[in-house]
Amino acid sequence: MVILGAGLTGLAAAYHLRGPCVVAEREATVGGHARSVRRRGHTFDVTGHWLHLRDPRTRRLVADISPADAWVEVERRTAVHAHGALLPYPFQANLYGLPLAVVRECLVEFIAAREAAARGDRPAPRTFAEFAEARFGGGIARHFFVPYNRKLWGAAFDALDASWVDRYVPTPTVEQVVGGAIGIPQEGLGYNARFLYPRAGGIDALPRGLAAAIEARAPGTIRRGSPVEEVDVRGRRVKLAGEADWRPYSALISTLPLPELIARIPAAPPEIREAAAALRWIRWRYLDVATRAPVPADYHWVYVPSPALPFFRVGVYSNAVASMAPAGAASLYVELSDRDGPVDARAVAQGLVEVGALARADDLAFTELREIEYAYVVFDDDHGPATAALHRWLAAVGVRSCGRYGAWIYNSMEDSMIQGMEAAAWAEGQAVAATERRPA
Ligand SMILES: Cc1cc2nc3c(=O)[nH]c(=O)nc-3n(C[C@H](O)[C@H](O)[C@H](O)COP(=O)(O)OP(=O)(O)OC[C@H]3O[C@@H](n4cnc5c(N)ncnc54)[C@H](O)[C@@H]3O)c2cc1C
């Protein structure tokens, strides 16, 4: 069996497979988007990677691969910076502190949206912007959802449909919205009120723990620095860079981004190439930021909808787990709205002071600019038909494409590990079927 990619999906698949397998990973380290880097005593992830475990299978898995007491449970502290005020998250349930005219606008339009929903006389929302307006009213949409998501999604914002948001956007009751508007903080709303994080710092403890368990059982399973060059679905074999021979497989699990996988399958017919070409995603840039002084804010991350500030979200790793930075310093991530061009370091530093993430611009010790090529998949009108066609065809040629970018979805680390487990069960079923097909 061959697994392409040693992110959390590929590693969880390898961990759960009972038979031998090979995991081909392009990079020198495992972890994919759940990796960490360390610089001068500071640790940074690929922006915030906070672990939420709801499923007993993943709780067991994480416990099995981690040393005792390796994880801390943290009560989420999240804020929204809007109109110069720092509000508790989520915006829609914590309007108190905004200019009064804005609070009134948001409340009146929220109530109007609720009335319209009760009458059922509005067409179902099609776009994300329509969803926000129908669910929360025009005021909350205008002051938070639309500007924030425009910064995050860039040009793709207008193409977004409403299908993916429900699980991730908390919908408060009328009582919560009114309570939050008159100053009763509404905290703990939403799917991620608490999270787990490695006590010793760096989310890569999770993929590294998985890799160590896999390699303790079967050394040599993970081939680091082994990009997949080609997949021959007819011959059931893959070509890894640097290896003279093709590697045969009985079942292939791929966690590569879908367009990257299709590009490596010469046998993919034209309609499949067309479907892959219809897939859209956004990339973004972020800064690892190290400070030489403590930060004023106590939040773990803050949402920043204002178009005047050059970032849409800022997080402070060391506010969650102190070991992420040297004593008296802090480690931050800053997710930038601009996807290209030079970064205006002064504007970023001033913006960080404005949102309370720095006391003074001079507290910056160093920054490093990074890019995430595949950050979010774009759920537009083509997404459903294109992914359905691609998965149908891949299943027919014996390939399971899974994980966040393999399935081409929006998901969490926990979801990815579950996809890996399910892929392992599928691969074992394939191997049994192949044995049964073999003539006696
Ligand atoms: C900005 C951001 C923030 C996030 N925050 C959170 C969070 O707070 N909490 C949470 O639970 N989840 C979060 N996630 C989601 C989480 O990162 C993913 O669910 C998970 O890491 C996906 O794992 P994966 O194995 O499916 O994909 P990946 O991590 O992308 O792994 C795929 C692997 O394939 C490898 N690869 C690619 N091309 C090749 C090739 N040609 N040959 C060989 N190998 C190749 C890659 O190097 C990589 O290691 C976040 C994601 C992003 C982008």
C-alpha cells in the first residue's frame, strides 16, 4: 500500500493500517499544514492550529501517541477588533462597546432578519454574503462578516456560496444578541470554546508523535524528501523522485491537493482534467512575529475586519502556551490581506499596536514572511460538480483522495485524522478484494 503525503491524514492512515505501507512525503519533515518552525527560542505553527477533539476515536489516538500529560486544555480567549473597540468573539453576540449608532443598526436589522426568516418570504441565500445578511441582518453583515471575509478570501469572496459555513459560524439566540448588545458578555459560543495544545509547544508534536509510533513499528515506512512524480493508475504503481523503480501498490491513498494529484496522472481523461481546472483555492501570506516584550493583549487570537488594517487575524501563540516564546517575549502570527507585493512592515507594526498585540512598534524582535499555497478551498458553484466528478473517477481507478486538500474541503485536524483512519479501513478492504480476485 502506498500513501501520498505525511500530513495528519496520511500519517493517521499509516498508523491505522495493519499491513506494511510506504508513505511518500515531499518535504524533509512530516506534518504538512500541522508543522511548526523554531527560531531563536520562538515556536511558530502555520498560523493558529488549535486542536479540538470531539470524537472518542481521535481522543484515543492522541492519547496513544503522546507522552502522559503532553497536552494542555485551554479555554479559548478570542476577540474582535472593530470600530476601535476590542469585543469578545463572536461579534454577532457581543455588540456592546461599538458606537451606539452601529449597535442600533445591527440590532434593528438582526430583528428584521429574524422576522423575515419566521415569515419564510425570502429566497434561500445563495452566496456567503446573502447567508450572513439573512442569518444575522444587514448591520452585522456590513460591520463584520462581509469586510472580514473580503480580507480573508480576497477576490474569491464574491464567488463563495453559503454551503460550508453553518458548522463554523455560531448563531446566537435573540436573547444572546440582546444580552451581548447591552453589555452581558456572551462567551463560549461556537464549536471551539476549548482547545488542546502541546504543553511543550508546537502543534507538530501531533504529526511527530504519529510518525514516531509508525516508525517504531515499521522503520523506513515514511520516505521524507520523496515527492511523488507520477501515478500510473492502470499499472497500479507510483514513481517517486530519486527512485529508479516504480513502486507497485494494491491500494493508493492520496492526500495531495486534488489538482496536484490529477496533474500527476497522465491517464486522466480530458473531462477529468477540466474538472480539476475548475477547482479554486486561495493562498495567503502570514508573518511569524517574535517580540522582545510581553504583549498587552490576553487573547489567543483576534479577528480584524477593518479594511484600514493590513491583516485580518492575529494570534498570540504564547498566550495559549508560554513555552512558545522565551520568558518575557511573545510569539505571534499575523495573517495578511495582501497576497502579493512588499509587506509594509511599519503599517503592520502600527496595526499590531492598535489591536493590542504589541505595546510599542519597537517591541518587534524579528518577523518572517511565509506563504500558504493551499489555504482554503473555494466553495463556489463549480465546487460540488467538479469534486463529485473527480472523486467518482478516482474511486473507479482505485485511488482514495482524502484529507483537507485531497477531498478538497474545509476541515480540521481532527477531521483529517478521521479521514486517514477511514482511508486505512478502505485500503484494507481493497487488499482483501484483490486477493479474492486472484485466481487460485
Ligand atoms: C491557515 C490554516 C489554519 C488552520 N487552523 C486549524 C486549527 O486551528 N485547528 C484545526 O483543527 N485545523 C486547522 N487547520 C486545518 C489543518 O491544517 C488540516 O485539517 C490538516 O493539517 C490537513 O492535513 P492533511 O494531511 O489532509 O493535508 P496536508 O497537511 O496538506 O498534508 C499533505 C501532505 O502532502 C505532501 N505533499 C504535497 N505534494 C506532494 C508530492 N508531490 N509528493 C509527496 N508529498 C506531497 C505535503 O508536503 C503534506 O505534508 C488549519 C489550516 C490552515 C490552512
